Amino acid sequence: MEIFIIYAVVLFVYIFFPSWLKVLVFIINIFIPDAVPVVDEAIMAVTILATLKS
């Protein structure tokens, strides 16, 4: 349960990162094994695309 709270906090902070930092964190996150293998990468990709689109 605590790990999901940590993921939520990190994701909330991640939303406010600049675009270049989002891409860097996304690349690092691809190589880090996690409990939810695809969901966090998908959310990160969507936020990167939304940032680049605007």
C-alpha cells in the first residue's frame, strides 16, 4: 500500500517537471523494474505528449 502512495506522490511531482526532465526520467524509468510494469510508463508518456503538444 505504501508503494502506491509513493508512486502517486512522485507522479504528481513529475507532472510539473520541465519537458526535458520528463523525457530523462521516462528513459530512466524504462530500465527500473517496478510492481506495475506498464502503467507508469504509459502515464509518463501521455504527460510528455501533452506537454509537447501544448
